[in-house]
Amino acid sequence: MYLAITLSYMITSIQESFSELSALLLQKRNADGYWDGRLSSSALGVAVGVTALYFFDKKENASEMVLGLNWLNQNINADGGFGDSPTSRSNVSTSLLCFAAAKVTSADHSNTGLIGKLAGYLKAQNIDINSERLIQSILDFYQTDRTFSVPILTMCALCDVPGKEAFERIPQLPFELSLLPRSFYRALNLSVVSYAIPALIAVGIAIFKHKERQNRLVRIIRQTAVNKSLRLLRKIQPESGGYLEAIPLTAFVSLCLIESGYRDLEVVRDGISFLKRTQREDGSWPIDVDLSTWVTTLAVKSVRNSPEVLTSEEKIRITNHLLAIQNKQVHPFNGTQPGGWGWTHFLGSVPDGDDTPGAILALLALNQDNPAQVKQAVMNGCNWLRLLQNNDGGFPTFSRGWGKLPFDQSCSDLTGHGLLAIAKTDDAFKDSLSKKEHLRFKKMFVKALVYLRKHQSIEGFWLPLWFGNQSTSDHTNPVYGTARVVAYLNETLRTRLGEEFEHILKLMIEDGCRYLVSVQNVDGSWGGGMNISGSIEETALSITAICKHGFQEESQKGLGWLTQKTKSDGLVVSPIGLYFASLWYDEEMYPLTAFLECLSAVKELE
């Protein structure tokens, strides 16, 4: 009797929570009917943005610089440092860039207090801001990946931290290699990831211009490559002026070119205009303009099993938006083929291996009654994924075959997402697919399945690439990765490809669930791993994964924690996102869509 009363209360509570949160979800749409979301402000973005504006024209940009510096003063952590987001722990890289920005602007702004606090924090971390040893400290932290370390050190040197002579010890980025055909890139031993070509060029030119000791022949070769590299930089710059619509990347490019003698180039002027246009009213910048495509597909997924939430007209508007922003030509940034989706509708985004399956699945969910009207777009998206899939069967983010640095390699969360998109597409159009098309989907599916089985740890978890947890010892997030992959596999089971490979899918799901249950916290929540403080995102996604497999007690305990957490603190966000090598962010839509997805999964069981 008690169990029945408890279950009845749980169902009522779930229905009420779902109704309340789905109403909030609809309120967060923009005027065009889809979601923009809101990325956290970034101290790193502020530091690099302010410095770029200062180098370009400190008088013309005085008001923007004051706003940015004021934001830094108001958001410094208690220990005198900065993290990547306002809720992140302080770290050396971001704090060092903030110190450099405060120092270079100090002649025109009163930054004494800010400089003192940052110097104290860095000293406590054994970083001597007056010693070239800080160069090796940054290089050691990022190891062989120069995507982030070299731009950081270059900006510091330009700001006289520790001094211009530091350029002699900063590794030279081989910007001249960007002039080779794109097909050569994956074979080259480039020290930056595939999406950082603008930084490779601009930062590489800045180091080249400031180094005094260089091999004469190499110097001649690089000098002849400068103008051609600058033309390439302009060619891949989007109309917005912002490379990848990213504030740090665009600011690094701008300040490096300005201090290399190229202030008057269009590429710089457009980059500076982008920075001024994207600064928020409080003086801050996010790391990227937005993740509108990603959060829109997450929103659709979170209510896809409740057709009453979105009206037919609303579904059509979202569908038309997604169809309109699908890449329909060879992309100028990295030469990727048509058919994919990037993370935002702005032109600077690049099609990737997570947003493309997200858009495919959203289109299928929005058009369940008539999937034929989106068939061509969905099939084009799947073909794009086919061209992206690596030989190991996994899906990378941007470019096939780039495997030298972690952020270019295949990864489990994207592969699980791609696997589901393939299976759902094959299922949606099974009556109209040719035998050749079905066999092509099956081949992709099997390769991805083999990759996932191979990369599932003996404990049952998968590691994600673009998400982490700042409290785990190595900053990885096996809970997020496992919850995502298991949820994808749960849905895959319902397709004809899923039914054909049911045995191996269930084995992987069972192992994944076993891991998730083993790391649930005593209070019912999940964090990034064992004994890691829980978050709304990680807890909700974990429940979504396990609730369909008999873990009622664990699911109810997790739901209880979510209910109490949101009642006491609201939909508090966690910095679990990773970007640009190792840069943390949070997104206000993540806890909302994760909680709704969780409630949808539980409701579906009823």
C-alpha cells in the first residue's frame, strides 16, 4: 500500500515538474521560434578581447576596455585568480592572461589592485611573472598541443610578460604549412588542432616577426609565405569577422596581426568590429557567440516524446530553421563537404560530428508524421557523417583522419550520437531506401558499434571529448560520457539495425549502467565520477540512461535529489563544457534540457 502511494505521488510530481519545465523551455525561445541559449561569460575572453582592443586603438575603444576591466575587477575569485567561467576554480592560464591584460593597459587605467591580486595568486602557484620559467610551465601543462599554449605565451610576450625577449623561447608555429593543399594537413605534424588554422597563421606570423635568432634559409622561406598566409586568413574569415564565431580565437588573431605591423588589414578591422559587437552590456564576452543549433536540438530532444508541448506550427518553424542553416556548399574554413550542421546559425560555425546527428534526430522527431519532407536533408546529413567517419569506426569532430592531437581524434560520445542518427534514419525511411543505401548505413553502423565496444572501459564507462568535470583528478567526465552513450544505445535498440545487433547493444548498455550505478553519490546525485559532487546535468542524464533497465531505486533517489536541488538552488549550471583545448564553460540551457530529457524518459516508462 505504501509503495503504491509513493509511486502515485512520484508520477504526479513528475507530471507537474515536466509541465513547469516545458513551459519554461518555451519561454526561452527567441522571436524566430528556436533557442539561442546563453554561454557563461569568460574571463579569458575578456582578457584577450580587451588586449586586442587596446592594441588596435586604446582611445577609440576606451569605453569597451573600461567595461571589460571593470568586469574583471568585479568577478575575480577570492584567491586572486580567475577560472574559465565565473563558477570555475582559478587556473594559471586564464589568470596569466588576465594579468597580462591588466598590465598592458595599466598606463591608461587604474589596475593596481587587480594586478596585485593576480600577481599574488600566480606566485602562490609557483609562477614567477618576471621569469622566463613561466614559459616552460605553460608548455608543460598543454604538452604537445600548441593550440592554446603558444597563443597564451605570445599574448603575454606582447604585453611584456615577462618581456619581449620571451619570443626567443616560444615555439614557432609553422604558419607556412597552411599554404599546402588541405589534403596534406592530416599528414603533417601540425601542433595545433584542425579548427585552429587562423591561430596557426596569425600567432605564427607574430612569433616569426619578433624572433631575432632564426635560421637564415628558414627565415627567407617564411618571409615569402607571409603575404600568401594573410590572404588565406582573409579568405577563411566569415562575414561576421569572427573566426568560428569565437571571441578568444578572433581576439588572438587580431592582436597578433596588429602587433606584427598589419593593423590596417581588413581581416583585423573586421575582427575588431566582431569583438566590439559581441561584448555584453556588463563588459564581458562569452567564448563563442552562442550554441544555438546545439541547444535547439537538445530542446527538441527533451520534449520529443510529448507531442503536446510543441504545436504543429512551432515544429514547422524549427524544421525550417534547421533546414535553412544546413551547410549546402564546400565550407570555406576547412573544405568539408555539404550536408553537415555547425553549432550555431552564424556563418562562422563549421559543420561538426555532434551537431550534425543532433540536427538529423531533431528533424526526424519534429516530422514523425511525415518524415519524407525532410528526407533529402537528413540523407545529406548522413552522407556527410559517412565522409567524416574515421577508419577506426569512430566519429571525430571536424575533420577525418586528423588523429595526432586529442581534439581531432574519434571519440565515444560523438560516435554514439552518430550511430543513433544512422539507425534512426535507416528506420525512418526503410520503405523507401534502396538496398545499396541500407547496406551503406549498416556498414557505418557496424564500424561505429565496433569502435564503441572497443573503447568501453573494463569498468563499463566511456570518456567524452568535449565535456569534462573540474573536480575529477584528470578533468575527464566518465559519467557524462557513459550516460550519453547509454542513452543513445537505448534509443538505437528500437530501430531495425538495433534489433539486428540487439545482443551486443544490450551488453554495452548493461556494462554502462553498472558503471553509472556504482558511482552514484550517497545523496542520490551524480558528479563526474566516484565521490564527485553532483550536478543537475550529470544526475539528470544518468537517470535518463539507467531508468529503463530496472534501476528504480537509484532513479527515484536521483529524482529526489534533483527535486530538492532545483527547489533550493534553481536550475544552477555547472561548467562541464570544454572548448578550445581546455577551456571550460557552462550553458544555461544544459540543466533545463537535461532535466526535461530525464523526466521524459521516466514519463515514457509509465
